Amino acid sequence: MTLFRTEHDLLGYREVPADVYYGVHTLRAKENFQISGITVSTYPELIFSLAAVKQAAAEANHALGLLPEQKYQAIAAACEEVRKGALHDQFVVDVIQGGAGTSTNMNANEVICNRALEILGHQKGEYQYLHPNEDVNMAQSTNDVYPTAIRIATCLGVHRLLQAMDHLRAEFAAKAVEFAGLLKIGRTQLQDAVPMTLGQEFSTYALMLEEDMERLRRAELLIREINLGATAIGTGITSHPAYAAKALAALRTITGIDLSTAPNLIEATQDCGDFVQLSGVLKRIAVKLSKICNDLRLLSSGPRAGFGEINLPAMQAGSSIMPGKVNPVIPEVVNQIAFEVFGNDLTVTFAAEGGQLQLNAFEPIIASALFRSFKYLTNGCDTLAELCIKGITANPAKLLANMENSIALVTALNPYIGYEAATSVASEAYANGTSVREVVLARKLMTPVQLDQALRHEVLTQPWAYNIEHLTSEPPATPSTEKL
């Protein structure tokens, strides 16, 4: 038999299961918002951040003489427990909710309050001793608690994503070194272009990630600006004049994040532009990752009727009907992650635009979209690094054959025989199915020695002073493997 306790709110009395730590406000929200089936507990970073805000607020109010010692100690202890992972299952509100996050804030107030009541030796729901709104939510509003918590959780998400991206970057960089000596044909518009090394191709991917990591760090700087102390609309009503500064100092200590208070709290309470910018950076990262995965799928296509220049690790059988078929499942899943992030960015854009006057009521969907993007991108980078990039091998014979048979190789001879002659050589080689080398030698446009030197590995993959009269001079001993 389930036992209940009676709680009341603006709308009246309700029976709440006696063993839960949430209360009547959470109960109503749980009933009202059966939308996604994904609860706040799915995102532990957000719960950690909510508890950190509540703890910082309690510390500030206690320092200002507004919250008695015993209440402060109980609230702080409860917040510490929640930050360390306790009671996360009690955060039961759907992440998609009306009310600008009020239900999530109430959920946090009630869970922390009821745990603090236990610490004080009382029963859950005995709010005459410690109240979720009057004490846990003192000098606060959902409108400054919720966006501040989102920003802290976002900073934590940024840090984890940066670690995953650096993991992936390091794997690409290692492959760039491993493949530095393998010559291949480059391609533009899926057509043969000019030679490069496979190492140069992979070093480019490492640099693309490195650039986006820097963009992500810059976007995080905006997110660190919070509006705690704004209360309802930014005027700070119901808070002590010194509260915002003291709460900020406590929050910086608790989280270890270099947070700052926005210079204008009214503006900060309604403006979601920093979320839009961050989401745009996440979309940029997703675009780059998806492009890289497109390349990997092309370069590994075949294995015999495609490019076949690299081999991706075989992770699982690829077909229920075609024996021996193996698909590039890891790059494919990262492509799909990118598609999700593109949609999330559009959601953030519309939600940020949809706010009115002094508050944006759509921050719950902004938070949900951002957290999904962080989770998917972080897991995607780690998965791509460990299950794909680390195990890639090259097919040197295929790389060499593709290059030597390519008509585009004639581009390297432009400085020696001229564009017009090179065009004629290319046309003849293509028409007759012969190689560029064969046509050049047959026409006596260059000697075998000159041709060998002009088509050396080092000369083909980096800038070199082209002069047919000085082809015997030596280029640098090793090809450049610097990032392009």
C-alpha cells in the first residue's frame, strides 16, 4: 500500500507519495508535461548546476544574515549530496515544459528542501521548519536560477566536448605522421586533381578540429556571463544589494568556473544571443565532422570497385543478404549526429527569437537542444576516434596506381612544357588509355631523367622552384607535412 503526504499550492491540496523528495509543484508539472519522456535527470550536468546555484544562494544569504545557520548548513549539505550524484532520480520533470523552467526550479527547490529537512531531523513535507520557496529559493527567481544553471551546465558540456575533440584530433594527427610518405592523387569536385600525401590529407582533418576547438573556447566565454541576482526581470527585487556579488563569488568557488555577473541584468535575463552563437559553433563542428566522414566513406569505398585507398576497421557485418559486405557504420553514425545538431541549431534559433519583452519563456527547449548536441557530438568524437580513425590502414599499391594512372599528373609538368603542350599530352593519354609519362617520353618533351626528377615525391607535394634547366638540383630531403 502506497503512503502519501498532503501538500498544497496555489491551486489547492494534493496527495504526494510519502517516500519521494519532490513535492506538489513537481507533481503537477510531472502530470502536465508528458511530452518527450526525457526527464531532467537525463542531464546530470544540469542537476549539478541547479544544486550549485542553490548552494551559492544559501551561502550568500547566510553571509548577509538572512538565512539562519542551521537552515544554511542543512541546505548546503543537501546541495553537496545532489552535486555528488544523490537523488538525481527525483528530478522527474520533462525537459520540455512550459513556464520558462519554473517546474525544473521548483523540482530542485523541493528535492533539496526535503533532503535538508531529513538532515535537520524532520519529515519530508514539514515545510514549517524549512520551506522550498522561502528558504531554498530565497532571493531567487526561476528567471535567474534556471538560465544560470543552464550556462554552468553548458560550460561543463563545452569542457567535455573539447576533451573528445582533442582525442579525435590526436588520432588524426597520428595518422598524418604514419601516412606522411604515401603519395596519392588529390581530388577536386570528385575529379583527379594534383598529387599530395595521405599524411597531408589526414593532417588537414586534425587542423579542422583544432580550429573549431578554438571557436568553441571563445563561445564559452560569453556563456560564463550569468544573471544570478536578477530575480524576476533583472531589477533584483527581493534580493539584498550585496547578494549578487556574494552569490557569484560562492558559485565560482563551488563550480571552479570563471563566471561573471552580466553588467545589465535586465538585458541578460531576456537575451539568449549567447546560446545562439554557441549553437552555431556546435553546428560548425558538426558540419566539419560530417564532411570528414563523407571523405572517409569515399576514400574507403569499394573495397574493389571504389576508391579503396584506405581501409576502415570492420566493425560488424554489413548486410543480411550480401555475404562479406562491411559498411562504414562509424562514419555513418557521425553523419547522423551532424543532422541532429543541424536541427537542434534551428530549434535554438527559433526559440531565442521567440522570446518576448523581459523574459524568454523558451529556454527549456534551448537547453534541451544544446544538451543533446553536446552529448551526441562528444560521444560521436570519441566513437569516431576509437572505433574508426585509430584502426585505419592505407593501401599503398592502390594509392600509387591511382596517382600514376591519373591524367591530372600532367599539371606538375606545366612549368616545364607549358600549359598548351600539357593539355595535348593529357588529351592523348586519356584517348589512348596510356599514362602521362608514356606520352611525354614518346613526344620527347622531356628526357627520362628530367621527367623522373619533375615527378619526384618531394616536388609533387610542396612548393618548389620549377626550372627545366635545373632539374638536377635537389629539393628538400623530406616532404612537408605541415598543416595545409
